[in-house]
Amino acid sequence: MRLSIGILQVEQVTQSYVDWFSNEEVVRYSNNQYRKFSFDGQCSYVESCLQDDDINLYGIFDDKSHIGNIVISGLCSHHRKAELTYVVGETNYWGKGVASFAIAKIIEIAK
């Protein structure tokens, strides 16, 4: 695996990314299980994150394949606290250290 993270761009939104949220296993412990997702909706979401100084939405990639996301929010908090959320949407990457890699990288960036 050649893992990396980078700010997710609208042109990187794919139908596979949208389909993650239709997978009951992927959303089992997330509020996303109660939401509807569409391609246009995800494009709008990514665009809104790009415009919001308080949120950074990173894609998690294996080489050029988008396999998950990690978000850091609360960046503008005067308490200097932020919240991390992540999803590894490509289930064949589960149990392989992808989330640990992404969390370590986002902590490096946040410092």
C-alpha cells in the first residue's frame, strides 16, 4: 500500500465514494446511517468544506485510489480544540492500519 492524505477536491468525488454510505457495515456506528447520499450532494459537501475555514476534509488514498476520508473540524476554536472523524469506505482496507495512518498524519498536520 502507498497511503497518503490530501485535501479532497470536488473532482475527486466518485460514485464509489457516494456508495460507501449505502453500505450498512460502513455506516453502522455513524449518524450517516440516517442520511441519504447522492453524487451531487457529496460534491456540494466537499465544496462547502473547501469554503469553510473551520473544517478540513482530507481524502485517504492508496496511490491514487480514494479509500476513505478524515475530517478535522473546530479549527477556529479559541479553545484550540478540534474534532476528528474518519471513514474507511473501501472495506477491503479494514484492519490494515489505514485509520491509524490517517490519524497520525492529521495530528502531524494539526500541530
